[in-house]
Amino acid sequence: MIKEKNGFTMMDLVMVIAILSIFSVMAIPRLTSLHTVKLYGVANKLASDIQYAQQVAISKQIRCGISFDTSAESYFVYEGTYAGPTTPKATDPYTRGAFIVDYQSEDPYKGIDLASTNFGGRLEFDSLGQPYNNAGILIPAEAKITLNCSGESREVLITPNTGAIRVQ
């Protein structure tokens, strides 16, 4: 009479543990790269928002800009003349509300640090799409906005004269 096996052998358990170990080693780097993906997405959104301000300036033939507050981790898009933090905000084409992005309070942006700008905190475009700094002068060198998340950083760069925007 043949005896039926009930259960697993030691070799079966060792093989399962080995396979699970290999999968977990492969998954850990992917989990840490979630911060990289989030940072890249936020940098692309910022580049898109800057490009939106530039396109509004060109299409409406007015000044349009974006004002950054690195201490408050936020920025807003405005149309017309800048008058400080109380400047009327442009309409966000997605939400149809005021065009304000706050990295501290909005869920998709939590953990992102608006680290620095090298142009004085305000970028404005004229009717030709040329970028100006907060002093109202054409930016003399590439404008840079730095974003950080979990030890990684991305930069959004704006080219002088043309206003071309890229993420690096």
C-alpha cells in the first residue's frame, strides 16, 4: 500500500523562501524610486504651469507671470501687473479656481521641497513670451527652479530670450 504525502518537504520550503527573497530584493529598489517618479512628475507639472503662463501672455498680448514663495513652498500664476502677494490669481485651466499650487497642503505634492530659484522669485513673460525676472529685466542667464524630495533633486530651467522650458 502506498502512503500519501501530506505537507511540504524541507526542500519545498527552502525553494519558496529563496524565490520570495529574490522577488523582495528586486522590489526594494522600485519602492525607493517612487520618490523619483513623484519628483519628476511634479517638476513636469511646474514646467507645464510656467509654459501655461507664457502661452497666456502670448495669446492675450499681456504680461503674465508666476510668483514663487520658497519659504511657504508654493507658487501662483497671475495675469497683468504684479502687485505683491495680493495680486489677483489667474484661473487654473484644470480646476477653474485660483491658480495656486501649495506643496505643503496639497496631497499630490506633499514631501516636495520648493528649494530655490535663481531669479528673485518671480518670473514674468511679455507678449512675445520672453522671460523677465522680478526686477522687470530680461533674464540674463538661464533661470533655475530647484525641487527636492528625499535627497533627490530636479531643476526646471528657462532659457533667456526664447523662454524655452525644460526639466533636468
